[in-house]
Amino acid sequence: MIRLTVAAAALLVAAVPAAAQLQEDTLQARYAPALAAGYKALMLCGAIANAEANGATRTPASVARWELSGIQAPMSNHVADLPARIVRSPSGQVTYVAVDWAADMPPRLAAYRGAQKGCSVLPIGTPETALEGAQQRPTPVPATAARAAPKPAKGIAGRDLLAMAAQKALDGFAYGVGARTTAVLIRKGGATLLESYAPDFGPDIPQRTFSVAKSITATLVGAAVLRGEADVNASAGLGLSDADPRRAITVDHLLRMGSGRYTDAPGNRSDPLYYGGASVEEAALDWPLVAPPGSTFRYANNDTLAAVAAIKPTFARHPPAELFAKLGMTGTVAETDWQGSYVLSSQVWSTAGDLAKFGELYLSDGRLPSGERILPEGWARYVSTPSGPQPASGFGYGAGFWLLNKEEGVPPDTFAAVGARGQYVVIVPSRQVVIVRRGEDPVGTRFDIAGFTRDVLEALRPK
């Protein structure tokens, strides 16, 4: 009898984890298409509405070809099969995008907020009736579309080697097999030496910057420091009270990815915020400490978003759009969550030309061509100097920028804004060069930006 009881207990213990795993699998099977629908809605809205705000055109087929292919799981398992509708106002402007994902739930929605706010994904379960007043003009979105061949790169006279390097990048083999370059732009001494685009892209077509936005955040912090409205060595204001140990986290810790806060994965996938419709306030600011501030490097979207929150009071008078206007970045928009908080860890759309202007700000150490200073003197040195904990391998890290200071054949003062899917703004102060490479690289493919930078600089070397 005792043996039977022990055996029964063992079976019961074994059944509990199995039942829990089944419940978890069911939950994830429900959540994954909801995220995929949010991803699809936001990418369609951002790509099409922001291009149209620049006077350009993107089609649903183009977005399916580039932004919606080669993406990360779990979105990749569902996104192609989810029906989407682009909803426009009577004047023809995109109002929102709706993507169906479950028969018993409303579609996922991404709403266009205008030229200075772009698109915001709404929380899962938001009904379409929340977006009243739009006339529906459904535009079907193809599930798949063939990839177009890149156009030849054209350099200026005497720059054949430069054009060859750009063409190799566009071909998608020399700097990473399968890499998909959408734009290459190279400037030296204030002059554009080469500018070339893949089909579906051009000078007025913005792309999502992904984590290049983190470098934009560092720049906004710098502008606030110059105005006397921020101090990188001051507390970022995290935590519930002065007794909360998170109050010791400074803005500098956050810019350097050294807050010591927990993250659920390297980089923080941030899916609930980016594609689920959670807000910055609820998804990014209250993570607990697991290490003393300044003691560990942990690349995290949440640290950047906490740095943005620290300067949020300045945005009423000095929004990101003001910085973009001063730099002449007329095709750039910083998007927000549905509550109006900027998602400046990733959700900025910008053109290649605008990112080149952004890079050139650092060649001049924060001065505009007019001579006006908009960043503190020495800010370029601050963001490009490693301080405190560093990544275990690969590029070094400064304050919001990656460092190419240990790459063979690359000047040691080289630093870069880097984003997912192959977004790069490489800044080489000693050569007065900015290299912009945009891409929609598939998951698992990495563009060799150090190798490309070496080839470009060699092509520009006086013969």
C-alpha cells in the first residue's frame, strides 16, 4: 500500500510540470501572433506614412519585401499570414493600420500621429472604434514578395575604388553573405562623395533606425547638458524614494549601459513595449537592481529609455523635432508609445542623408555649420571614450555609441551609431569622414562594418 502511495505521488509530481508547460505553450501560442500583428501594423504604418510625410512612396509589397522578411522569432512564424488593412482619411493620409490575428479579438492597430510623432502601436485588445472618423480604404498586403536586385553604385570621378566598395555592399556578399544593404552614403569634409540605394529606397525614404536611436538619445542628453537642464553625473531619478538604491543610478550609468538593473535578455527584446502596446512607463523604468551601478555592462533598451525619462521634462520646450530641424534632418521622426512617451531606444525613422548630417555634428564636436554650438565642448570625446565596464567581446562602448577603436586598419578615434538589421553611422574624426550604411539584414546575418569602413577609408586615401 505504501508503495502504491509513493508511486501515485511521483506521478502527480511529474504531471504538475507537464501541465504547467502545456499551459505555458498555450499562452505563448496566443501571444506570439498578437506580437507579430503589432510588429506588422507598426512597420507598415511607419514605412508608408513616414515616407509619404517626406513626399515619397512606399508600397505594402515593398514593406513585405524588406521590413517584414528576415525578421526575428516569434514574429517570423506568423507575420506573413496575418491579413492587414491600411486605413486612410478622406484626404488620402494614412490614419492607421489594422492587422487581424485572432477571431475573438480586435485587430492590432498602429495609429499615425502626424509628421512630428509618426506611428504608435496601440495595446493588444484596443477596438477599432477607438480610432473614430477614418474612412476605410483597404489595401491588401502581400504575404511574400521577391527581392529586387540592387542598383549599381555611382561614385564621383576618380572614386572608382569607393564605388566598388559601395557596390560590393549592395551586392550582399562581400561584407556578409545574405546581407541586404538598402543605402550607402559617404561624406568627407562636408561633401557627399557617394550615395546609392537599393530598389524601393532613395534619398527621401526613411527607415527605422533601431538602436541608432540610442545615439540620438545621447545627443539629446548632450543638448540638455549644454542648456543647463541635465547633468550626466546626477541621479536619473529612478526608484520609489531617496531610500531606493536605484536612486544611485546616474544618467552616465544609463548611457553607458552600466545601471546594474536586471534585464530579461541581452539587449532587452522589449517586445511588450515595441509591439505589444505597453507604455515606456510600465515596461522600462522599474526593473530591479542585480549589481551595483557602474559595475557591469549589460546592453539594454531599458537603460536608454530611463535616460530619456530623465530629460523628459525638457521635451515640452525642446522636443527631438527641434534637434532634427537644427541639423536639417527634415526626413526624420521620433515616434512615441501610445501615451506620448518617446521610444528613443529604437523607434526613430530617418533617411540616409539625415543620418549623415547627424554624424557630421560629431565631426565638428557639436557645432552646426553656422557656428552655433548645440552640444557641450568635448561631447564627442565624452560619448566615444570607454569608461567603466565594457562588453566582453567585439566593439567597445562609450556613452550611447559603439567604439571601433580596436579594429585593425580603422583609425582608433572611430566610433559609430549602430542599430539592428544593419543600421550604421560611422564617424571618423581624424579623417573627417562619415559613412552611413542602411540595411534590412535577415536574422543571423551580420554586415562587416569594420571591413567596409577599412575599404572606404583606403579608397579615400590620397594616392
